[in-house]
Amino acid sequence: MYKNNTLNYFEKNGFMKINLDKKYLKDYVSFKKTIKKSFAKNFKNNSFEKFHLDVTFDKINDIRMKVIEKINKDKKIKQNIYLSAKKILNQMVGPDIIVQKNINLAIQMPKDQSRALFHKDTPLSSKHEAVIWVPLVDCKQSMCMTMIPKKYHDEADSLLKKTNEKIYEKFAKKYGITIPVKFGQALIFNTNNFHYIPVNQTKNTRWSLNLRFKNLFTPYGERNLLDYYQIINTSPISRLLNS
Amino acid sequence: MKSKKDTFFLNTELFCYPDTLLNKFIPQAWQLFIMKSFISEYKKKISFYTGESHKTYKKMTLLKNKLNEKPKLHGFVFFSFLQFCYNKENNLEIMEECLNKNYSIYLAREKIVIRNMSEFKKKKLDFFYFTKTNKALIKSILENFKY
């Protein structure tokens, strides 16, 4: 049995937990401070975890969009995410790596029903992509995503024609794996992996970033270099060919 | 003489280049709409538009001619970087020529703005490998545009 933070576990299941490089944790902390400062009127005196105390469900998406706009103006964040997971990403997809141009942010307040349904990101995304999911708060229980191990994918595929969300929930509860991920850690999963996002039944708001990486030379889905991705790391030979 | 920095905010007009080869999929009117919408985020507007013809699209001859006229413009807006990829080798040198002549380049489909050579150098590898990794796409566009 492999541990859930090893590449062997990833190869078997399609996902794994990693510890982000501690050298870059201060950048995540300062990033959180910047968000809090920029959106002080929404945070009031609340922490990220207690963000929901002064925000209503009808306001949250508007706030989320504004935070996304703000964080995507900062070019360093993508670089920091990459550098803090570089060791694993370079082994997993690299070294010629492209990254999604825009970072996504999810804010899931307790009891908020609006969330992505049971799905996998392919075929819109390439099967060769790795998604890094970086929580900005400690996540446990229903704050976490439920990942479906690779061996259940055929069965999951057959569920996609169904329209009853309860079926997905039942399936995810039966076969899914929920890995607690703390701030300073991340979950990496393959885009071909089914995942399920439960309603957050905890008393804390979940804040998480997600960003996609793939090898420059692997097949593409419907998203392409320049419009969706940009190069973030190259091998000496790839640089040589362009010089 | 005014520097690029001085003229950047003064001249807001861009010459607009829809992608003739994509007209079957995205009609020119929609390409213009997308380009207008994209450049409006930068408070820019279109001065005039023209597309390459079936005889000029490979070498982007109309664009080269326009550059030789030294138009008083902020720059050029293209529907897509694909327009630089229809020659055997990509036409990155034309992009460089635009920048060397102090014109900015806007690529609507990719949401990319290149204002100078320094920004171009940062993106050059992406442009180079876009062409290398999209040969099938480029080939299919070219095959759909046979006259």
C-alpha cells in the first residue's frame, strides 16, 4: 500500500497530496494578507475561515470574481505555486512545462449549495494535465474534494448520463477518497480523474486556488498554448532549438 | 521627438486585421466585434481594418505594405496569433518589425498585448512552440482555405 504523498500512489489512483516547499510559504502568507487588505470591507474583522460571517450567498460570487481579477494581476503567484511544487511537477509532467494563464479561486462557504457537480475535466482539458489544488485554509471533512480513484472511472463514466445529483453523492461516498489538506499542502490530480465537491457542512469557509500544468509537447484538449497556457519552464534542449 | 512612452497614451488607434482564413468559422463581423471588445479594455479603438487576401496571407504582404507606409497608429490588433503561422515558417520577424517601428501588437483570441521588444522576448518561446505544437490545426485551417 503506497502512502498518499508518493508518485506511486498517484500512478495508481490519479491524485496525491504534497507538502509545498516551505521556502515559499511566506509568499502564500503574504498573498493572503494582500487579499485581506484589498477586500477588507468584505472580511471586516473575520479570518479567511470565518469569512462567511459577514457575507451573504448572493454576494459571494461577485466577491469571488473580484478576487480572481485581483490575484490574476499579480504575475508572481503562478510562479510561486509552480516553485513550491516544482520538485513533484517536474517529475510528473516536466521539465518542459506550460501553466494555465489564469488562476482559479474557489470560495465555498458553509452550506452553500452552489458548486461544481460531479465531473472530470477531460476531454475539454487534455488527459495529460495535472491540476494543483492549493487550499488557503486547513481543509478537512466536507471542506475537501472527494477524489475517485482510477479503478472506478469506468463506473463513474456510466453515471454521467444520470441527472440525479443524489446518485453522484452516493457514488462519491461509496468509492471516493477524501484527503485532509492543510494550508501549506496541496492536492495534485489528473484532469481525467472524477471528483466530487460536497456541500461544505463545516463551520469554516474553504478558500482554495487551482491551477493546471502540462507538458508542452503532450497532446492538447480544447485549450491551447497562448490562449489558455503559457510556458513556465523549459529544458535546455527546448531553449536551444529556439535560439 | 516623442518617445514610445509619450505616444502610448496619446494615440489610441489600432489598425485591425481579422483572420481571413477563419471567416468560415467566425464571420468577419464577429471577429471585429471580439477585437473591438478586447482593445476597449485598453481604451483603444480601431482606425481601419483590412484582411489579407488569398494571395497575401502566407507572407502577410498587406501588413508589410502597411508598415512601409509608416502609419500614425498606436499599433495593430490581430484576431489571432494563428495569422502569423500560415507561412512555412512562422512570421515572427514581421511581429518584430512592428515592434521595432514602435507599434504595439494586440492578439484578441489569445488576450495578449505586446508593447515592445522586451515583452516580445518574454513571449517568443511561447510563440515559437505554439507553431511547433499546432501543426495539425494550422494544416487543417490551410486546407479549408484552398482557392
